[in-house]
Amino acid sequence: MTNADPHELRKFSELAHRWWDPNAEFKPLHELNPVRLGWIESQAQLAGKRVLDIGCGGGILSESMARLGASVKGIDLSHEALGVADLHSLESGISVEYEEIAAEALAARDPGSFDVVTCMEMLEHVPDPSQVVQACLTLVKPGGWVFFSTLNRNVKSYLLAVIGAEYIARMLPKGTHDYARFIRPSELASFVRAAGLLVTDIKGIVYHPLTKHFTLSSDTDVNYMMACRRPV
């Protein structure tokens, strides 16, 4: 069975036409993208690399990595989102290969095919995130990089990411996140180690309401990213 939640897929598919509107529901992703892209690039040097973007949605991160010279493949289970991603790629002239397939299925078909694998803001939306982590290990080449980003699970993250972002500031549509699916860094690290990956760095991302900008931080209480490598 596919490791996907039909409700989550339907929710994001219904918003697919809004992916590239920088002032609509996905505005936080547009604002967050330069921060996560810069961090990935600083560690993996994307130019000339074969990169897989798992849960690519409308292709915001996929296109930005291709713009840096990577050969990028984006996968997602939302047919609607991939349609938007394909269309935007044609309009922008930034070449990205998209496919409607689960990470686990691609891992079974094309193991060890990628220099870099990214899985950003996706783990908290699937029933079993450990399966996705295992698929990432299978998909990346020995010595390659895997990057995750997700939301921590604690009172602070609930107040800021759910109550604050969805109900007060209305940065995100209500119901975007299910707090019960948030993942503590220690939990993600255990998934990573169980899969056979090595954690090399963890960075927090904080939002500054006054400047309306995201920045890297040592504070992992809410949003955080994890860099991993597959042993050679």
C-alpha cells in the first residue's frame, strides 16, 4: 500500500493552482525557499549533481535547485500539483523532470541513482515517515547527501506553527498541519540511523514577524532541517 494519506493529498491538490502565487497560500514556502536552498547548496554544491526532490509539489524548490545547475527530478503523488509544476517549468525555461510516483516505488525501481535527495516539509504529512527515510537511503548514492525539513513537536511549535500561523496570522490555511504528526529531531534522527544514514548537521529556521523573513538558527523548537549522508 502507498504510504500516503488521501486527505492530505486532496488538501494540497485542491490548492495546486496557487503554488506559484507568492501572495497566496504557499507564500511561506516562497519566503522559506531561499533559506533552505542556500543551506543545501552550502553543503552539497548542487551544480552538476543529479538531485531528487521528494514531495516536490508545484516545484518551488525543484526549479531553484535546477537553476543552480543541478539535474533535478521531482516526484509527488498529487497529479494536480505536478501539472502545475510541469507548466511552470515550461514557462520559466528551467528544465525539471517530474513524475507521479511514491518515494518507496522509485527506490525499488532506481536505487542508488541520485547524488542528492531532498525531502522538505513532507514527512509530517505521511502516515509512516520512517518508510520515506528508508527510501531516501536506497535512492541516494554512497557518499551522497539527504536533506530533510519538518516541524518539531512541542507546545511552542503548536502555538506558533498551528495556532499562530493558521488561525491568528493566517499565513497558512486552517488544517494545513496535524500537530500529532510533527516529528521531534530525536525521532527523525532515530529514523535516519535505523535506515543507515549519518546525521551531519541540524539547523533550525526561525521566522521574524517584524521583518517577515526566515533565517537559519540554532533554535530547532519549531522548524528544523537535517543534513545526512549515506556512508561510502
